[in-house]
Amino acid sequence: MENYNLQLAEEVLRNARITGELSDSSIVKYRDSIKKFFSVVGDKPFEELQKVDFDDFILKMRDGGASNSRIANVISAVKCVINNLQINNMIKNTLDLGKVKKPKIGRREVLYFSEEDIKRFLEAIDSDNLKGKIRQYRAKAFFYFLLRTGARIGEALSVNTEDINRQNKEVQIIGKGNKARTLFLTDDLLKRIDQYLALRKDKNKALFATLNGKARWQQTDVGRSFRRYKKLSGVNSRFKTHTLRHTFASQYLMRGAGINVVQTALGHSDAVTTLKYYAGAVNKEKVREMINDSHFDFIPKAALEQEKTKGVQ
């Protein structure tokens, strides 16, 4: 029965890949989640699943030490597959998915690179002693691309060289949810792209290709490259490649960019999503600025000078 469930799930995931509803990386995660769910609840067909099965799954996963985030992600994947199976009349399940609850996830602090972090990270790429200049130039161009456009990793990797409109300094992409959007390219980004392309001898259409030019650069290799330069630069070990997208949003918002403008740049469907992710990070930085701004200092200077003279008891 488990194999039959996986076959049904694979058909749903295949359709999602065709329509662009899910990215390739999301499909891998969904597949893993489906397998995890049935390994916990047992060999039970999709159409027989009830709310109690999801409740039991939550309790068993918690007993095993799983985080609420991991549990919620698995349940979301299973609900998505069941919903598609129901809509397409592939199963007779009448489960009301609206009654299937997920554990609450505490809002995590959004991490982002400071200006100093960015400087150290890019300098680490420049000083890398690995053989092959093209490796450095590719990394510099790619990570610059993420910082300057706010693109997701998969979106950046999907770009072809011919997609770049140099006259308007932009590139059209198909983002999450099969939504088209425009990424705008700065002069310094185009400069680094051209430096990288000048070293390429292959005819691969991908903007970012493997070193031998036979294939498009992959997310796993991007992650390996990012971890290398993260370690060499000494920036926060908790940073991930996706942190560069957070950096784009946080830095622009902290500098006064409108929330709707950043929302559009990121490809979010509404401003609420953007606020949910970045309001905390931006407000925290604003509080830091306020505390260190002498304009807001309410302790009399005379009292501070007197304290300096006498010494703190």
C-alpha cells in the first residue's frame, strides 16, 4: 500500500512540476515529507486517512524530538497532495483538510548580512587559492546576482545568458508559483557577469554553468560553494545561501525603500508576506539606531560628566 501511496504522490508532484506550481527543490522536499508521514502513521491508503492520523503523527514526531517546523512542513506537504488527489477525483477521501491542524511555529529572527559581512564574504572569494580563476568569477557573479536582485537560488540558476536584456538592464524570470517577474540588473552586477562569461569556453545556454560547461550549475554545488566562502570569511555560521535574499530585502527596507516596492522585487503575492518576514529585522535595527542616537538621549549630560569625574561607585 505504501508503494501505491507514493505512486499517487509522484503523479501529483509530476503535474506540479509541469505546471510550475512547485520548484524542483520543493518537489524533493515534498517527496521526503510524504515518505516520512507514512513511515510514522503506518501503511494506510490516502483515502482512509482521518484527522486522528495527523494528530497521532504530531504526537509521535514530538516524542521523537522533531521540531514544530519539521512537523508542520510534513503535514503541509501531505495536505497539498491529498487536496490535489481529491480535486482530480483520484481518491474518494472526504477528509475536511481545513480541520487538520499544524503545530504553531514561533517566528524566527531573520538573519541578514551586514555591510561588513558582505565585504568579508566577497573578499574571501577574491582571496580563494583554489585553482581556476573561472571558479572564483562564477561564485562572485552568482552571489552578486542574489544580493543585487533578491532572486531565489533556483530562479538565478534558471536564467540563460540570452535572457539578459542589456539595453534595459533586466531579465525576465518565472518565479515561485509559476509567476513571471522582472529582475533588474545593476552596472556592477553586469560587470561581474561579463568577467565570468569572458572566461567561459563552452556554448551552454545557462548563465551559470558547471566548470566544464556541460550542464547548468546545481543548487547542491551552490550550497557547497557558499559554505566554503562562509567559512573562509568568518561570517555568522548560521547564514545560509537564502540569507542573501533576506539581505537584499532587509537592507533595502532599512534604507527606506517602500514595502510594496520590496514586495514586488521579491515576487511576494502581497505586502503582508513581506512584512511577516522582515518587519522584525528592520524594527530591531531601527531600535538600535534610536538607542545610539544622541538626539534621543534623555539622561542629562551634567549627570554623566559628574559620574565620569567621581567614578562609578
